[in-house]
Amino acid sequence: SRYERKSFLWHWHKEIELTILLQGEMQYQINDTVYHLREGDGMFCNSNILHSGSSYQGSDCIYISTTFHPRFIYGYENSILQSKYVDKIIGDSSLTGCHLSADIPWQKEILQTLTKIWEMSQSPSPAYEMQMQLLLSHIWLNLWENATFGQPEPAVNVQKSMDRLKKILSYIQSHYTEKITLADIAAQVNICQSECCRFFKKHMNQSPLEYIKTVKSKLEQ
């Protein structure tokens, strides 16, 4: 409920995002996939993946997100940790995210570690940074050992759609203080206005102009 309209805007970043739901229910969307999270569930969201979150049926919830750059795991460029353990995960286009459930042992272990990270952050010890790196490395190894890799590449049109959507969202979020028209938005991705509106509604469940109002209400408050 701290968010306007009980949701946070679509965004993406280089950092990995690990989320655990402490109370209530929420919807966590990665690209075209919507995950229904219940108390105790979690999410792994990969680097540079489009994602957003919202209230489930108007209810409130409490969640904690741990966000960190992959470099925190591998240390320096071209290290063996990067090439063998990190690039395999962040470079796998089929591994956009993973719903974490306490019913699956290795995922339960990750959720328990995320809880420990949260508890540690409330009262940091003198060795807090080193302990944090060890815990995140433990989570990463768990993902590396258990996540499903090597799945078929996503269809070209799916990736193209996500790239197109990112361009539109970036443009709106960078120019929301100006007067933006549908023609302006369509021009960013070289499609006609009617196709732009149809495409945007399909992925965002609202028109581009409705989304602009949403962005303004969130970013100007």
C-alpha cells in the first residue's frame, strides 16, 4: 500500500533481484509471465529482465528484495567465477526468473538464506559485508546447481516484443513531464499508432496514454 495503485512500475536493471514475501499475497510479473506469490514464497529475477509487481486482488503484503550486481559474486572481469558460474546464469535467455517455493528443498534453502540476510541487515555485525557475500554466494551456488539451463532460445518475436516494450517504457519514463502523443511513442519503435496501441495494451493491460498517467501519479508524488 506504500505504492501508488499498490504496484511498482515496470523496470529492469543489471542487478540480480531476489525477493521473499513475508506476509500476504502479490503478483510478480517477468516479461509475459505472471507469478502469484503467497506468504513464504520468493522470486529470482535475472539481470536486465523486465519486471513489475502489484497487489493481488487489492490485498496488502510485505516483501523484502535483496538486489545486487553480479560482480558481487565474481569479483573481477573474466575471472573463473564469472565465466563458469555467473555468465551461465545471466547469459541464459531462457532463465528470466524462478518462482521459489518452500516445498522444494533447494528453493527452501534459498528462502531461508534470504530471511537470514534480512535479519542480519537489521543488526549488522562487524563482519557484515563478508557474511553477506558468503550468504549470497551460497544462494548463487544453489541456483547454479539446481536451475534448469539449456532450454530452447525464446522465439525471436518474443525477444523482439520485449525489446520493443523496453524502448517504449524507457521513452515514457524519460519524457513523462512533457506532452507525449501516441505518434511520439509509435515513432520510437517504428510502428503505426494503431499497432502501437494494440501492442501496448496486450502487454500492459492499459493504453499508452493511461500508462503515462500512471507514471505521472507515481513519479510526481
